[in-house]
Amino acid sequence: MSFQQESITPQEAMFNEAMSAIQAGDRPRARDLLTRLLKIGQDNPDYWVWMSAVVETSKERTFCLKEALRLNPQHAAARRGLILMGSLPPEESLVLPARYQKRNWQAKASALEGGEQSKAVPKSQFALMGVALVVVLGLIAFAFFGAQRQFMRRTSAPIIFIPSDTPAPTVETTPTALQILSGSPTPLWMILKATYTPTPLYINTPHSSSEAYRIGLRYFGRQDWKNALTYFKQAATAEPTAPDIEYYLGEIHRAQGNYPQALQSYNGVIKDTPGFAPAYLGRARVTLALNEKNVESALIDLQTAIEKDGSYGEAYLGLAELYLQTGENGQALEALEQAEIRMPESPLVFLYRAEAYLALKDAGQALENARRANQLDVTLLPAYRLIGQVLQSNGDLAGSISPLNVYVTYQPDDAQAWAMLANAYLDQKNARDGLKALDQSLRLDNRQKEAYLLRAQLLLDQDKAESALNDFKAASRLDATSYEASLGIGKALMAMKYPGDAYMQFERTKALAQDELQNAEVIFWRAQSLEKLGQLEVAQRDYKALTTLPAGSVNAEWVEYAKERLAAMALLTPSPKPKTATPTITVTFTRQPTKTKAPTATRQPTRTSTPSKTPLPTKTPVPASPTPTR
């Protein structure tokens, strides 16, 4: 019997291809097709649900399902998915019927019995597929393919990778813009051409007798440590001698910060199965986490892991991490050479190599390797941070804005990254965004001296002297020897019209100056405070001292300003006075000036000899000269 197949649109054909790719287990292909579909029609909730089945991390999965539910609040598959992820409370009405709860082998058996090849899905059947296949295949797929990875240095996630033969996709180094959907950042796989394909787990031994092992592994991949721990404990009860189960328990404890318990698990594996290399790597990481000075013990474990399994690239990565932590960057590079042989396309190899080159002040090699890490895995967030850091070290602050923006969008809790971004904004005269970034940085970590100094100077430039004074004082509390903080306090007091307090502060700052330029800067500001106090004779002496300093030890603008003030003072014609000893400047220091308090009166200098009683001349009005900024 013949029939005419209903014509389908190119979009529907692409969707059919995505479904076929999912059924064939080709998740990268399915993800690529669904990404294209979402770029065409982001308002289709079924696309978002299916995308949740092929993304890599639980955060991305949750994002997709929430988008689907936002577009269709009644979407049953999306609600089931969010309940499974723990983002929504359970609903009895959404329990999956028993007839749909098939295991993988049952689904394959049913397909073979049916004997029918998959057909193109006509437009009229889209609704049916959205209800049936999305509920069954979608949730099963993302439940089984949930392994995610963690790339943050020093806190490597307890997932072990081996080299992948998957070729690296060709991608842009950094996205030019970040698209925001529903008030939250769009996952990187949505705005970039391709994403990294993770390598399989080093340890994934079949445990046919224990369903708890498979469930625990899925929770482990989602970094749901609580549930993973529950199921792996059940698996350990069923198979108490399995070394990989005990190893995963150790990794879970390490991820939870329960280092003593993790150490106990690793020691148990090593005792019962001394040839199990990953346990030595885990123990090395825990040893360092317990005490960063335990370098020797960690080094022995890492070397032992390599002896037990010479092809274990992750152990060489761990060795490189250790050397980076101890500042032995040359040895880190040697370990990374060995890691690259065993893991030729690992983005972490290039990321750590970039860190080593940056520490060695080789900005060119650092940038090349950081960009290569980014090309291999566009979702590797530390690579964006490192690219920005290297560009800033090379003086390209403008170029660092784009990668740092990507990083803080997806990793908003990194205070130092916000400070770097603020520095770049301020370099580009973008005070508004610079101030926002500094505020965010200091909210996350109020122990950053440099961030306080940056914000204080920005506030001072905006005539917010009192706020600037508070930040300069905060920086000084963090580092009492900071020349910049001490000088800044004096500058803020000058802006608040407290020249007496400012003079006393500059006198204290003089002892903190570390070179001729800083010493000249103190003289420059002290001269201004003396002039404001009416101590013209002493102010003239400071201004003259500036004009006689060698060119390399003084800012040219300070010299020009000093000459202007000396010329203005020369217009005054005081009567001749006998030579006197150096006058003593006496001021009263006001510890907590406020805007409403009048400036402290300053006494005239006490002289050691009797000056002429000739009346002081009338001063010729001198136009106020603006105080140049540093």
C-alpha cells in the first residue's frame, strides 16, 4: 500500500536528524543540531527539553529545563526534569507511568521487535513526539549522560579523564558578545560554534549486580555529592572489595571538603589494591588540601601513581599542579610535556602550561597556550581569566575586557577577576563600569588593598573625598607600610580642606617613600598643604626643591606646577627680613574630620629669632591654580 508522505520543513528535518543522533548515542551531533534549532527558534520549549538531554553539566541542564518551563509552564517533561534535578518539589501527578520506565536494554529489545526503521516525523506528529519521546527518551538520556567536569586549578573535580580521539572543534577564541536570555547568562555552548567533547572516565567498571553503582555514577557526574554518596555507600555494601567504589567514595568526600574521610577511603584502596593508580593521585590532593606544606608526601604519591600506571596522564597533570603551587615552573613544564604525550588534546595541559609561562614572565608563550586551551574547550572558564590576566601583564588592558567579561558572567564570585576587569575599565576611562566592578570585587572580598586603592582614587577624581578617605584608610589598615594608601589619605584630606591634617599625613608618608620619584611626590603635595596653611616661605622652599631635582626623579607636571606657584608667590613683595633659622611648623591634627566641621586653625610658625617689626605687605590677589593630579 502506497501513501504520500506529508512534506516537512527544513527545521523539522533538522529536528528529526537530532532525534536520530540521540537514539544513535551521537550526543555531539545532536547538540550541534539542537543549538542551530534554538538559534532559529528559541521559543520552542521542546527544543530546550531535548537540549537538556545532551548538554554536559547540571547547570546547563537546569538552565534548559527552566527555559522550557518558562515558555510553557504546563510542560510535563520540563517539570519532571526539574523535579529529578532537585529544582522543583515532587508532584504525584507527574510520576512516569511504569510502562515507560524501561532500562536501556529493554528499549533496544522493543525496537528490535518492532522491526521498523525510523521515519521522518511529519508536522502533525510533533505534539505526540513532544509528549511521548520527550518524556521517555529525553529524561532517560540526560539521566544517563550527565558526566560533567571541573577545570578550576587547585580544586580539580574528582572525575578522571583519559585522552580523547575526538578532534577539537574550530572556534573563536572568545565570544564577541554575551547573549542574555530570561535575565540569566546563556550557556557558552549556545553562543559559540562548538564545545569540547569530554573524554570518558578512567574508571567506569561495570557492576552488573549493583544498580546503586550506576545511579551513584550519574549523581557523581552531576556533582550531586549527597545523593552520589548515598548510592555509592549502597554499592559498597553490595561489593565491599571493589576498589573503584571505595575510590569514588574518597573523591566524593574530597569534593565535600571531608578530607579525613577521603584520606581513609584512599588508604583503604591502596592497602587492598596497591596497584590502583588513581587512589595515589587522590591521596596526594587531599594531603595538600589538609596542609599545603605536605609537598614531599604529595610528591611521593604522585610519583607512585605514575609508577603504577605510566599511561596515566592525569597523574602528570597533578604533578604539574604541585610544581606550579611550589613555584617550580620549569619542572611543571617538564611534567606537562609528559601529560601532553598521554593526553594530546587536553585543554588542561595548555592551561597549566600558560600559567607556568606567565609565572616565568614569558607573556607570548603564556598567551599562546591560554588561547589554545580556550580553543580546545570554549567552556573552560579559567582559560578566559588567564587570557585576560596575560593581556594585562602585557599592557593590553583594553583587550582583556572581553575575556574577563565572559569569565565573570559565568564565574561571578571571583573577587580578583572583578578587580582586574575594573582596572581595564578604568584604563579605558570607563569610570561607571569600573566603579561597579570594584564594588562587586570588594563585596566578595574586603581584604583587597589594591581594589581599595583603585576605588579610592576613582572616588577622589569624582570629588567624593570623604568616601575616598574611607577607602584609603581601609587600604592602610590592610597594609600599614603602603605608600600609596598613606599618600592618598593626605590627598583626600587636602580635598576636604584640611591642610593641617594633610601636612601631618605627608610628613608620615615621607618615611614610606621607596624611591626618588615617590620622595618628590611627597614634597609636591607637602608644598601645597603648606601653601594652604599660609606657610609661604617653607612652601617656596619645597617648590624650589622640586625644580632642582634630576629629570628622571620627578614628574614634569609637578615641576611645571611648582614653577607656576613660585612665580605667583614672587608677586608678593615682603619687606626685607633678617636671616632666621628654619621655622617650625605647628599644626593640629584632626583625627576624624567631617564635612560640617570647620577646618582646624593653624598657628603661625614659631621663629627662633626676632623678625623685623615692619608690617607685613598687602598680598596681591593670586588666581587659584588648579591642583594637578598625579
